[in-house]
Amino acid sequence: MLSILVTGAKGQLGSEIFFLADQYPFLNFIFVDKNLLDISDRQVVDDFFKEYEVDVIINCAAYTAVDKAESDQVMAKKVNHLAVKNLIDASSKQKIPFIHISTDYVFDGKGFKPYATDDPKDPQNVYGKTKMQGEDALFQSGLDNLMLIRTSWVYSSFGNNFVKTMLRLGAERESIGVIDDQVGSPTYARDLARFILESIPRINWEGVKTFHFTNEGVCSWFDFAKAIMDIKGLNCKVNPIPTENYPTPAKRPHYSVLDKRDTREFYRQEIPYWRDSLEKCLELL
Ligand SMILES: NC(=O)C1=CN([C@@H]2O[C@H](COP(=O)(O)OP(=O)(O)OC[C@H]3O[C@@H](n4cnc5c(N)ncnc54)[C@H](OP(=O)(O)O)[C@@H]3O)[C@@H](O)[C@H]2O)C=CC1
Ligand SMILES: Cc1cn([C@H]2C[C@H](O)[C@@H](COP(=O)(O)OP(=O)(O)O[C@H]3O[C@@H](C)C(=O)[C@@H](O)[C@H]3O)O2)c(=O)[nH]c1=O
């Protein structure tokens, strides 16, 4: 039976993998949160791999506070870049296949067509830069059993995310302004978790495989917020606003749709449309 190590197991994606784990009885999971395996501590990581036998690593651990990262660069880099190196260094001795998750925020957001997996990266904020450095650490490792999955706008009934923020604001306020000139694809973490788990027995671990996985369809944050209020029957009016009317410490991409052609071909399962998955998640909230 394959032993699958899931780091950052208490986050959105880690929690969804935990939720689905029972459906994969041929996989043996080792779920570890920050307290059990702080991936930014090299010694802890080295010791862990000496003690446990691991066949595949799914690295769900990350520093995801996009605005906070602007003033907390050291910590963001430690988790999103240096810790990825720790995992690679510790696992490469045993050639353990490595699944790593990255973000649409590695792209500049100035494009008008979906970003291909090999398009040039030019992140516009600290979070995106540190995630790109994490990706680069994978590419530079020389390892040939890597799966890099970029995703975007992730939400879940677990953890904190835009959907939960909208539900809170929707209950508190009569109206809110939400940016309508930043466009992307929401991703239900459960759909992403399923994609990852379905990939494990099927992937041919030769070379570095980069996939883009999001829900199908494209929307703005405004469209996303409006759908959340509509589905939940909240009376809060959502007003579309331009980026400059909602100043934030971190700059965000205007367009960050990811090209999923390779993913569709590899996965051969239907990727749910974003609003359908949103409805499913909202049934739990
Ligand atoms: N959320 C999103 O919208 C998107 C996420 N992604 C990527 O997807 C992946 C999963 O994201 P998601 O589940 O949403 O993220 P979460 O922030 O929900 O989860 C990340 C988890 O990592 C943990 N963590 C932080 N530092 C460490 C550390 N040093 N050692 C071990 N664990 C640590 C966090 O713990 P604690 O909370 O205690 O710090 C948290 O439990 C990440 O790589 C992220 O960059 C990509 C695109 C969009
Ligand atoms: C709360 C709120 C946000 N916004 C805008 C700000 C921002 O442009 C957008 C989303 O805000 P958030 O801060 O929730 O989302 P943000 O943290 O930028 O989400 C990102 O997280 C990282 C981890 C990723 O990798 C990305 O793919 C993406 O999901 O919505 C409004 O316009 N009005 C509001 O009331």
C-alpha cells in the first residue's frame, strides 16, 4: 500500500484530502499539520524522513495570507520557498514522488487568454514571488518525479476563504463593493483534492509534470460574490467596483485564468463548473 504524506493537513486542501481519504482504501495517509511537521525547520524535516516511510508527498502547506505577506516577507519566503527546498532535499535521497501546489498569482495578470503551464512568470506580489521561488526550487532540483499543480481562488467549507468572508459580510451589511476587473476561476478545494488523489495511481512519474487545475468557467470576484449571495438568499447588495476603489497592500492580477487543456486530457473526468461546485460547498455552510 502506498504511503501518502500530506503536509499542511489542517488547511483547506489538506482537510479536503482528509475528507476524501476513506474513498481511497488502497492509499495509506500520513496527515501532518504544522505542529507535527513544520516544513520550514530543516532538521525536523530531515528527522521525519528518517523515521517514516513515505511513497508520495503532497505538499499542502503554504503561507497564503496574500496581504500580510507584503510586510512579512521573511516568513512567506520561509514557508513557500525555503521549506519546499527542505522537503525536496530530504526526500530526494529516497527519490520520493512529490506533488506540489502553486498559484495563478505567479503570472503577471496582464494577459487576455488563459495562461499556459509554460508561460513566463512575473508575479506582482510577495506571496506570488515566494510561490514562484518554490516552483523554481522544484524545477532546479533535477528531480524527475514531480507534479506541480497550479490552482486559483480556492475555497472550502474548511478554513478561511473568500466565500466565508462574503457570507459574513452578507449577514452583516446591506451592501458591499466587490472588484469586477479581476477575473479568474474559483476552485472548490474538494474538486482539487479529488484530482490529486485520482492522479496518484495514474501518473507516470517521469519528468516534471505541470498541470493547471481550477473549476471550469471564468468570473470576476464581483460575479463570485454575487453568486454566493444569490445561492444563499442573502439580501446584501453586491456592487461592482474597479480595483482602485478597493486598495489592498498586495497587488493582484487582473486576469489569471489558467489553461487546463493538458489537465482535461490527463484527467478524463469532467471538471465541475465553478457555480455548480459553489452550490455544493454552500450546502455545507
Ligand atoms: N487558498 C487559495 O486561494 C489558493 C491556494 N493555493 C495553494 O494551494 C495550496 C493549499 O492552499 P490552502 O489549503 O488554501 O492553504 P491554507 O492556508 O488553507 O493551508 C495551508 C496550511 O499550511 C500550514 N502551514 C503554514 N506554515 C507551515 C509550516 N511551516 N509547516 C507546515 N505547515 C504549515 C498552515 O497552518 P497555519 O494556518 O497554522 O499557518 C495551513 O494549515 C498552497 O500551496 C497554496 O499556496 C493556490 C491558489 C489559490
Ligand atoms: C473582502 C473583499 C475583497 N474584495 C476583493 C479583494 C481581492 O481583489 C479579491 C479577493 O480577495 P481575497 O483577499 O479574499 O483573496 P486573495 O487572498 O487575493 O485570494 C488569493 O489567495 C491566494 C492564496 C491565491 O493563491 C489566489 O489564487 C487567490 O485565491 O476580492 C473586494 O473587492 N471586496 C471585499 O469586500
